[in-house]
Amino acid sequence: MSRCDVDLIGLGMTAMSLRPGATPLRLAAEASVAALTDAHIDRAEVDGLLVGSSQGVRPDRLGVGFAAAGGFRDLRLLEHVEIKGATTIAMIQRARHAITTGEASTVLCVFADAPLVAGKGAGSTYAQSGGNAGVRGLERASGLLGSVPTYALLAQRWLHTTGTDAAALRSVAVTARRWAQDNPDAVNREPLDEDGYDASPMIAEPLRRLDCARPVNGAVAVVLTNRPSTGAARLRVRGTGRHHPVRRRRAGAESWFGGGRRAVDDALEQAGMSRSDLDIAELYDPFSIVTLLLLDEYQLTGDVPAGHFVRDGQTGPGGALPTNTGGGQLSGFYLQGMTPLAEAVVQLRGDGGKRQVPDATVALVGGIGGRLDHHAALVLERAA
């Protein structure tokens, strides 16, 4: 291992709860201890700390104050990173840069969130997400609060421009649930068939309730280093890429789409790999439409349209490109970009149990933020 090689050596997760309870600070502490234990290192060896939190100004939002609360000291790197759903990969990218340049040697990255609050609906925490005063005022005046109705508009547009039938959304949701049934950390594990999906209430056409991720209270932490370690299997950060289209959405000719392909191309170029080298894809899927869109945007389905690719079982167990193998955010758990990263770690370590993809050694992790305003990609490989 050279100084330029950066490996992920520790993963820590809390239980994913559907009930109000612990604060993000407490959850972050629990996940961090678990990650350090998994990495077989102690707190004193950590000289870099990156924290991520859900967007918005909230009293309990995780910040750099976690360093003191978590018992960390003498840090050479301490930052709060927030690029919405692209935050996790941005943290990995920042940690890798710090380690390769000598700014730090061992960096802990942690994300925690607790949107479920007693006496409030699960979606209320995110109801004000997105938008700038005066820019999207018409959307707010029309009741387009939060992400569901705006992603419904995006879905309608993508389905129209690609000629994809809305039934493809059903295939995504059913496949995600099939994976989740064998994931003990998933919050939605009940069997789901097409009839069950069709019985799900319509929230904002064409998105039904089962097309939407389910928020949880929880935390995930990972440890990265270039030092030797004796913990679990090391996963090498082979490549990262980001692209921020900075969409204004003020002109009729401007597209919702584009940008993701460049992020993936950059990550693969860094890794010296091509799409054919990927064994699994763990994609940010707050809504079923995003899985379809990213499969298409990232050019992961070859010449086959994304809708057909999913419908034919190619993203499911035994498929050509197993995707969101823990159930993703739709059926697994929604912790923003930590959800796909955690599952990639599980799979590349061979710890997936009944859902394990045989011989998985290379994973693509994708993250998006806002309404496809931010794209981030990460290529991880099981180190030799």
C-alpha cells in the first residue's frame, strides 16, 4: 500500500428507527464508536473528522461541535460538509484528499439525522426543503412544498422524454423490496408484489407512497486511512467525481437532467476502469424515478432502456448489474448518501448474507442532491 492509497477500514451503523428517540448527536456518537471498533483503532488515532447532516436550520443538526461531544481532540482536520444528498461522497473525496496530501492520516466521516419527532408527521421536517425566496415562489404558492410533488414533475418529464411507461416505477419499487427482504437493517421488509404496489396511495402523480423513501432516525460512520490496519477487509477508494450543473429552472428550454454522466466518467477515469468492471451499483434513490434516471444518466444499462433493464430483472438478484442491494432508500432506510455507501461496504466485504452478490469486488456509489442539482460518484474496490 502506497501513501497515495486510501482505504475505508471501518463501518459503524446504528439501528434504523421509525420512532422518535435519540438525538442526531447521540446517534452520531453510537455510529462512530461502532466504526472505530470495526476498524480496530481507538479515538486517539483519529486526526480528521468530517460531519454531515440533513439540510436546513434545525436546533439538533449535527455540526462540528460533535468533536467535543464525541471525545475527539488534537484534530488536524475538522469540517462540516453539506451538499444535500451528495454530501457523503463529498466527505469521502475530502478525506481522501486530506490523507494523500498529508493533512491527516485517519479520518472519521459521520452522518446522523433524526427527522422523526414526536407529534409531527415524518414528512414535515422536509416540507420546506428546496427553493429560494422569490425564485420558486410560484411553486410554493401552488402548494408544491417539499420534494415529492417536485420530483413528480421531474418524473412526468423524464417518462415523457424517454418514452418510458410509468409501470417501470413499479418494477423499481418491487425490486427494491425484494432486496430488502434479506436485509436485517431494512425498515420495509414485508413482501411486495405488483398488486401491493398498485394499492399504494397516489401522493403526487405518478408517485405513489411506495415510490418514496421512508425517513428514519439513525446514523452511519466510516473510517478512512492510509495506515496499516488489522480490522475488517479494506476497501480502496479508487475514484471520485462530482458535477454541479447549478440549474436555475427559470427558462422553458432548461432540462432537469444532465451532469451525472460526467461525475461517473471522472470517477471511472481516476480508477482506471470502465462500466464493464462494475459488479454492483448503489444509487441514491429517494424516489423510484431516480433509480431509473440514474441508470440512464450514468449509462449503466448499455443499449437497453432503463425501464426495460429493471423490468427484465437486471437490477435484481442474479441480474447483470445488481442495484441497491439492501433495498436502497425506498425499502432499506433513508440516511441520504450514507445509505448507498453502507450497502457498498457490506457487499464488497462479503457480509451481505442471503442478499450477498457473489464475487462482488467493485462498486459504483452514486449520490445526488436537491432536484438533481448535485451529482457525485465513487468507485470502491476490495483491496487485494
